[in-house]
Amino acid sequence: MEISVLRLLEKTADKFGGKTAYADSENSLTFAEVEEKAKRLGSALSEMIPPRSPVAIMTGRNVLTPVVFLGVVYAGCFYAPMDCTQPTARLKDILSVLQPKILLADSEGMKTAKELGFEGEILLTDDLFAHDIDRCALDARARSACADDPLYTIFTSGSTGKPKGVITSMMSLMCYISAYIEVMGIDENDRLGNQSPLDYIAAVRDIYIPIFTGASMFIIPKQCFMMPAELFRVMNEQKITAVGWSVSVFTIAVKLKAFAESKPEYLKKVCFSGSVMPCSALKAWQEALPDTKFVNQYGPTECTASCTYHEVEGIVDEGDTLPIGKPYRNYRVFLLDDNDKEVPVGEQGEICVAGPILALGYYNNKELTDKSFIQNPLNKAFGELIYKTGDYGVLREDGVMLFKGRKDRQIKHLGHRVELSEIESAAMRLDSIKDSCAMYQKEKELIWLFYTGTASVKEAAVHFRGILPGFMVPRKLIQLEELPHLPNGKVNMQALKDMMK
Amino acid sequence: MKEQLMEVLEEIRPDVDFENEKQLITDGVLDSFDIVSLVTALNDQFDIEIEVGSLVPDNFNSIEGMMALIEKLQDED
């Protein structure tokens, strides 16, 4: 197995040089162009920062963003993508954790980038793309690189109110992408349709599969995902054959009666992940696309986006529960009970993961890293870290795993991971909110916030829009005289649950 | 009808200035989750059936666009 994503890119560019690697509605780049541009940007960066430095990225939803990422990797550094449509308060939080020397922005991200009070250097990506390729510098960076160097850091909701940056190594990414390609059967003839925001974990597939296979990837405009007829029109125009999308896209399409007039004619390979797929929605997709392969994927960012997969066999029934399946190659997945003992087949335990796909931890947060990535309690013979996902599972007799919910107050909402306590921390940043409790109504995919204080619902909504990403903003804001409490002083969540009915 | 529509919109997104936003979809003010809530609410409130073919930016970018769509669908009945 080739362990450098850059050598793979070069091989693919040799073989498929003139072929499109990435395209959006306006532009496209061939593999040869991707390689050249990434090398230019990498050459420029290598003059400025030492290897293994973090580089913050604020670029738009277009073909150049993956090239910026790869350029950072050519410099031996790692990238931390930041969505410039997020509130500035959150972007500042991310920078305060990451503490990069350099922030790269395109013309679209530049305005926001300059508003963050960032103390390092803000550089325009176009300027770096104009730099000459410095072969000596790039060779030197390649020679000093190790397979377990950080490749990227992706920020996700943190329960203390600050986002945490999960660091993934190049080796982990290589393991995941090759296992995923094997399962999905993707090759150079495929055309991938990207849905995930490019700064989000799920986008790693769309960015790296072309490099591995020679397939092309098209970045579907964001607004298509609100307008299913438009989505299918674009997919058919682009002849999209394979997608890896968030479950919410599939359910929303069904709710909007997407298949009434058309369907994605060329779509043959579908992977969905991010939350539990309702079988009623899956059934509608299967009936519209009877010859398409559907794969359910499960796993957290800490294990390189995934752990297990399950290929759906036959058309599901509405009442079915989809298994999360079996581990991908190079993933060791098992269950532990509360006393760190192995759980027998058929009984519930916490899903734990080990292998070369484990994240390197949380950036600049040793305490949380040490708490979350621990020595495998079953292994007394040698060093082996595991990650306890906080998810419950049950292993069936046939080795297939079932998902059984969460241990804590983390939820999966519209494909994103959300800590309810982060929403409460955000609420407390508004002086006119005294106390609050966030709850999730799973059936309706609604985040509720019950709060006390003088803030009006409108004030509270505006406040949240100003500091939280859109998907984390509570959709139902309920002002109460007082939160219901249990005799022990804790918030009575059952009483709040009743109020959501 | 406008008042009734504003009520629906305020309920879904109390933070948005619907009177003045004219690019709700194109500028990404509303997300796909809002659209699902909105379509369901409009169907209920105005006794209409918004089909997938009507889900185009023009019909949802502004309150004017939404009112025109509602009127058109009500006339079809």
C-alpha cells in the first residue's frame, strides 16, 4: 500500500493527467492541474513555516479548496478547514485552540478572515498559487514526512462549549479511503457527487477518492439540496454515479416528494452516514433506484470518519432497523461493559475502536486526549490505544453489529454531531438568559431549548445565530418561569420531554 | 394572507428579517431543514399542495415569491 497521498496523486496524475479531478458549476481542474497548483502552494508555504505546523483554511465551496488542502500537505503541514459562513465567535474559538501562524483565505473568505482579530499572517490563496514550484524544498519536506504525521484537524462540537479539533494522520486517512473504495467498488469510471461541506469530515471521501482511483468529483451547489428537482437535474447533467451523503439529505428528499417527477438516472453506489437512517426513507430511495447499491456507514470523526459498514440487502420494510454492520478493513471494533470487560454476543456494550485509523487526539488538549484515547483494558501485553465512542452496540451471532443509542447527551442532528451542553453554554453567554436546558426531539429532528430569564424568543434566536453554526441553533425556544427540577436538584428532563409532545 | 404567512415564517425562523431579505435561498439564509418545515406549514396553513416542481429558488427567495406561489396554487383548486 502506498502510504503517501501525494505520491498517489502524482501516480494518478501520470495516468489520468488530462482527466477532470474536481469540478463545480463554474470551473474544473484536471489531475495534472491539481498536482501543479498544490505543488506551487506547498512550495510557497514551505518557505514560511516548519513541517507539521497547522494551517487554518477559509475558502469557499469550489474546486480550489481541495487543492489548497493538498498544497498544505506538500509543505509537510496539516490543514484545519474553517467554514467562513459560521459565526465569527465560533471561528475565533477554533483559532484560539489551533493557534496557527498562517491562515489561508480565498477572496470569498478574506473579509471574514480579517474580522477575526487573528494575530498571525493572513494570506491570499491566489498569491500562493502563483509561486514557482521549488522541487528541492518539496523533496526535503517529503523526505522528513512520516506516515503518522497529522494530515488535517477537523473541529467538532465540544461538551465544554469550545469546539475540539480531531487530528487525523495521513496513515489513518489512507486506511479509511482504501477500505471504503473496496466496499463501494469505486473506480476511475465513477463520477462522485459531493454534498458535504468541504470543511466537514464526510468530505474527505470526495476529496481523496479521485486521488486513489482517477474518478472525478463534482461539487453540487448547496442550494440544490433544498430543491430536489434541481438536485436530480444537476446529477443527471453531470452523470453522477456514486455519492456518500448525510442521512438527512435522503430523508429531506423523501419529505419533499423528490421522486414525483424525476430521479438520478446514473446513480449506482450510495453510502449514507451521520445518523440513523429511517427505513421508510430508505425504502423510497430503493424503490426509485432498484439497481443501486446502498451502504449504511457508522463511525465518529475520532476513527477517521467511520468504523463499520453494512450493505443493505433487498428492499427494506418500514419497521426494520438497519444494522451498522461489520468493521472496515484496518478497523478493530469491539464492545466493553462498564467494568471494561468484553461483552458476550447478544448483549449491549459500549462500542470501542482500535487500529491505525485512530485519531492522534484533540489538538492542544492533552487532558481530553488522555481521557478519550486509552490503553485497551483487554490488552496487558503491549501498547494499544482505543477510543471509546460513547455509543452503545450489540453484536449479533453473525458478527454484524447493531446500534443502540448514546451514553451521554451528544446527539446526531442533520448529520452533525452536537453536544447539547454546548448549546446550554452558548445560551449562558446571553446575559438575559438565566438558566437553560437543551433537549432533542428525535422523531421530528428538532433541538429544543427551555430557558428562564428575560430574553425574548427572538432575542435568543438572534443570539444563537450569532455564535453557533446553523445546525446547532435550537428550533424551538421555550421561555419558562422556572425549569422543572427533581428532588435532588437536577433538571427534570422527563418533565421537559413531556412538554415537547 | 401576508400576515398569516409572516406568522408561519416567524415561527420557523424568528431571527430572520423576512420583510427585507430577498435572497432567502440564493444567499443561503434558509437551509434545507427550514424548507421542509416551511413546505409542511404552508401546505397546512393555506390548504395547498406544494409539489417538488415548485421547489425552485424564485418561489422561496422572498415573501413576494411565496405569496405568488400560494395564490397560484389556491387558484388551481
